[in-house]
Amino acid sequence: MSFDDVVDLLDRTEVVAIVTTRANGEPIATPIWSVVVDGVPYLRSAYGPGSWWYRHVLAGRPVAFAMGDGHLAERDRRAALELSREPVATTSLTAEDPVQHRIDEELRRKYADAPPSSLGPMLSPEAVACTLRVEPAAGS
């Protein structure tokens, strides 16, 4: 697997499973949305800074993606952990970063069929302030 495989997964898959770790080191898979803009993948915390996967990322804990359909994590988080994983790094973006508008557009396009109650939170100022750019892990 490579970072290019991660970019492809995040671009073509509706739901991806991000794998973070709890304070005790135990991995946990969380189903989330993602978009790719100009070949660069991005994530947002729809529930703002309180989302525990987002807090794990900001705490500097290891981050990876389960390399398969993230809908599995919606049904069975443990089963999603059995998929191969690709480690990544992330960088926080400011709400004022010019790419934020492009991310909004791509979220609207990719998730056009999603209920407004799901898409709306991803476009909120709180979520925009919790945007992450996904990058290759160090040493990849």
C-alpha cells in the first residue's frame, strides 16, 4: 500500500474508516467522510473539536486509514480493524485557508445525495475550523 492508495480510497469511497488510538494505545476505527481537492485529501470533524477521533488526532496519536469500505466500521468497528491499514499524517487548516471553499464545494458534490441533516454539519463554521489535510506519514 502507498499514500496514493489512501488518496484513491478517500476520493472514491463515500465513507472511510479512520483508525486512531485511545489513551491506552488500543486502536479504534471510526467511520467518517473525506474529500480530495486537486489530489490532496481532506477531513472535517462534523461535530467540531469535541469529536473523539479528532481529539485523538490533535493529541498526536497514530492515525491510519483502514483500506476498505468504511461502511464496515459503521456496522462493526472491530471488523474494520482487521482490514490492512495505511498510516498517515495530518495538518490542521485555518478556517480562512482559501482551499476551504473548494472543500465545501467538493463536499456538496460528493455527498449531494446525503440528507441535509448530514451534510449541513460538515459545512458549519465549527466543522470548517476542524479541517485536516491528510499527508504521507513520516518515512513513507
